[in-house]
Amino acid sequence: MPLREAFSSNVAKFLPALRPRSAPRVLPTAGFDEVPPDQLVEEETMPEYRVDHFYPVHLGEVFHDRYQVLAKLVYGSSSTIWLARDLQNHQYVALKVYIHNSARHRELPFYQHLATLPSSMHPGAKNIRQLLDSFQVAGPHGTHMVLVM
């Protein structure tokens, strides 16, 4: 095998395949039980819940022309977290969508600070969540911060 071919095949093993951006998937709209509109679920059952504070995420929605929402993972009083597909990098990510009236966003500055630090050789360093992206999305009642992890 010529040297050039050997080098190319070895490099291909270590670099992610360069694939074109994926198209959003079409999610099913039938074949499952629907929750009645008057039945409260998840964050809606919290006493301090206000529908106008949360961004109305829809399954299949594409955020930032890149992240397609697949499922809700968890909710809290100040955000919801969603499983999404990164259509550009072909990986699953979590989208943390904050309520629009969060007084302060403490998490984003923390991740920005971590990004300025030199890489750590500590064995636990790889277990710290990495911020992949952040952006804002306009909702019907205000602007929401979104963190991609």
C-alpha cells in the first residue's frame, strides 16, 4: 500500500466523518395517547408555575437552525431541559431553556469562565459538563436563554 493511502486510512480512523448537515426528522403525530388539554402535567403541577414564563417547546421544533427537539428530559422552576439532535455535528445534546424572567443567569458566566481556564489533566475533568453553544430564542411573552450541553 502506498504511503499516501496508508496515511489517509489512518487519519480517517481518528477524524469524525465529514457528513453534510442532517435534515430534521419528521416525528409521528399519531399512534399514541394524547393528554387532555385541561390535565396538568409535570411543571404545570408546581404551585408557582406560570405558563407565560416558560417557552412553549414543541417536539420536532428546530432551535437555532441546528438543534431538533426530541423529548423532554426534566423540568424545574426556572427551566426545562430537552433531548435534541445536533443536525450539524450529528450528536445528541441537551437544551436547557430558561424561563424568560430569570433574574440572573449564573450558569452561562460559569461555563464562560471554565472555557478560559487551561485544560486540566485531572482524571475527573472529563466528567464536567461542557457548554457547546448558547443563544436566545424569542417566545410569546419574552426572550429565553438556551444553553446547549
